[in-house]
Amino acid sequence: MPNDLSPTARTLRALEILQLRPGTTATGLAERLGVTERAARRYVEILREAGIAVTSTRGPHGGYRLGRGTRLPPVHFTQAEALGLVMAVLSGQPGAADAEDLVSAALGKVVKALPEGVGREAALLREYASAAPDPYASRPDPAITSELVGAVAARRRVRIGYRSEAGNEWEAEVDPWSLVVRYGRWYLLCHSHRADAVRTYRVDRVRTVQVTARRFEPPAGLDPVAVLEENLGLGWEFPTRVVFDFPQDEVARWVRPPMGRLEPLGNGCVLVGSTRNPAMYAQEWLATLPVAFRVEGGEELRTAVAALAARFTAAVDGT
């Protein structure tokens, strides 16, 4: 659970936990909220002060439960919020326009539950808006994603089963720091004890998740998006080294973090990284740079750049 959530957000999250997991103890509630037990008890008191009946029972089978007949406060959407929700779902999940899609079914229930004045515009937007599928997006298994989110919130180490793009399967114990969504793909940012290093794994390639009893603490001041961007260009099969005869600050604006790490080198700079696909690195990344460069390594990338140059040369001289 992110540490920057407001008290209101954590209180609502506590209510959700008690709905889904009756009998949750103060310790369990604290772990899922990412707070101390004292703070967790305070969120329960806030719920009681709001008129929501929360009972507590001592003993080995005790814990917090919502009282019988508890009526939860309704969720209200403004028209702008409702339209924004539909737009966000269609943007991130183009298949939500399909009646057979799981997210589409959930979105349909939300739209039907809206008041008539608010729901009419949302329903029209959902009916007449079309979204082209993103070929690079991926859809992780909701159950796997839920397990990982719970482990992140509780700061519990997990043992994952993973299948690489090449079809290789292996297991590793990792400390799950965060889940990051980037360009339609879900990534698990973690510390891998198998590699003893920071790793980013595609959530849609995680086959199994087993939560362990071992706890961990994420790095202080962790910026998940920045760390993910920095590490996407590291640890791949083929090394890359690209040299520029321009100052680092002039080149940096054209270099994305997945391309590698940009470092000063004499009067210029060097881009050091790795890739699993040298042809893609040459065609989609290097070919778009508006500054001159030299590929000094590795051999696979040099071969890919040479092949691309030959194709372009043949395109203009007719050979």
C-alpha cells in the first residue's frame, strides 16, 4: 500500500478489507494497510464514528466484522467523473467495448448503477466510442495480479513461477516493491534474490505466486516509475554501447531510459545498456535519433545497424 495515501483513502480501504475478509485482526488490517496496529485500530474507530457498525471479538478466531445489516454509504459520481471513468477504461482496455469482455461486464454494471442523468452520457460514450487494440498491451491474470498487490501491501516476500518470452520457465524469490503500468503493460518491480539485483518482470508472464512469511522493507524514497524506467534497459541478453560526440545534456533529451544508461565520456557521452532484440533497438530507437552516433558494441547490435543501413542504401540507389 503506498505510504502517501490519505487517511480517508485508508479508511475506505479498511472498510473494503472488512467487507472481503470478515474476521481480519488488527495485525492483519495493519499489514494490508501498511500502517501500525495502533493506526489500524484508529481507522476502525473512524468507521464507527461514521455510523458503520464494526464489531470486534477476542480469541484465536476473533477479529473485526461488519455488523449484520450494515448499509454501506453509496458511491456518487459527477457526470465528469463518470465520463472520465469510461474514457479511462476504454483507453487502457480497448476490449471493454466488447460485450464478452470481463472488464466490459464490470463497466456495464457501473454504468447501469449510475443515476439516469449521469448514466445516460456515460452509456452513450461507451456505445459509440471505439478503441483500436494496442498490439503492445498485455493482460495479466487478475488473480495473479491480486496476489502480487496483496504482497506489495503487506510487504511479504513471494516465490514466483515465471515464463520468459522464449518459453523458459523458472522460479525465484523476490521482494515485490511495486506494480507499474507502462504503455499498456504491467510490470512487477522487485528485488530478486535469485539474481541479487533489481529486476522488472512482466506480470502477464508470472505463472504462479506463493506468498511467504518473510517480510521486507522497500528502499526509502522509492520512485517505482523512475526505477522501472532505469532498469528496463539493463540485464538483457545482448550488450549495447553507443558513443556520441555531443555533450550529455544535448543527447539526453532524445534517449529514453529503456535504451540504457547515459554517461559522460571525454567531450561527449556514451549510452551503455542491453537489449533482447538488437534489430528493434536499431530500427525503432537508434534510427530515430537526430544526432550522429557510433555503435561500438556489442556485435549483435553492430550487425543489426549494418543490415538496416544496407536496406536504406538499397532503397535510394536502386540496388
